[in-house]
Amino acid sequence: MTTLTILLGQGHPSNQKNHVPNVVQYSMRNELLAWFAREGLLLSTVSTSSHDEEQDEVKITMKAPSIALSRASHDFRECPDPVLFGYPPESLDMMNIDDMHQFVLTWLEKAVEAGMARCFVCNHLLDMGTEKPWDAVFVTHEIFCWLLVHFDCKRYLNRDLKGRNPFEVTTHPPEFFDMRLL
């Protein structure tokens, strides 16, 4: 899970890393977190430790948007960083939300081509054919998340999103696909 944790007072954050086999080690860059903050796409939660008044601690956790390759808990990924996929380092300064949507859509298409993506509602494997068309959706209610859904399944999407807490979702590093233009 990519979070930015700020501790006020005493204490140290634990640095547990979620590890997924066959995935390059990934840590979201501060520049991408700053971009999400600039676009108003960071969620936050505040917690306190009131057990000991002398070592009172306030913990602010920030959560960046994620990507759901299916509704399964193990299929949530951190948002891939455009710079790590060959975009120039200064590209984030020039990107707007539509540019990020296009980048994520390209990444999701590669995931579908690799046979990794399922419809968030019906859980059927997606393909690039035209028989059962699908769409990429950016959810902005209670959670910031890109996901894939068949056109015919969209009407059930709110039902399947209900009750999901973004701070309880564990994200894994994104897979690296060749996204160069030919």
C-alpha cells in the first residue's frame, strides 16, 4: 500500500512492504504523490494514540488512487508512474487529469492483453475483442480508483463498490508493460 505517513509527536512508522512475486520492487515517487495532491486526488485519514498522554501521537495517512484489475483484494495495484514508463521527468508538471486517464487506460489495455484483467462486476476475464465491450472507469466517490467493467455491467457497479474503504485496500506494485509508441 502506498501511503504517505506523517507523525506528529513521538513514534516511528513501521515500514512494512507488501511483496508480490515476479514484480519489480516499486515505490511511488514523491513527485507522483505531489501530482495527485495538486489534482485533489489524495485521500487522508487521521488517527491518534491516546493510550499515553506523554507520548501522544497523531498519524495522518494519505492514500493515492489505485487500479483494480478485478474486484479481488489481491488485484489492486498502485497507480503506475508515467516517468517509470518512459515519459520525460518533467511530464508530470504538464499533465492534467485527462492525460493521466489516457496513460492509465493504455496501462489497463496492456493488462487486458496480458490476460490479467477481469470485469469488476461479473468477474469474467476481459479481452480486446468486440463481442463483450468494456470500459475503464475512474471512481471518485469514497474511493479514487480506476477499474474495468463491461458496458452491460456498469449499472451494477455502485452495488459492488458500496462499503469499500480505500484505507483497507492493500495495493501491490503495478506490472511493467512495454508502452512505447511504435
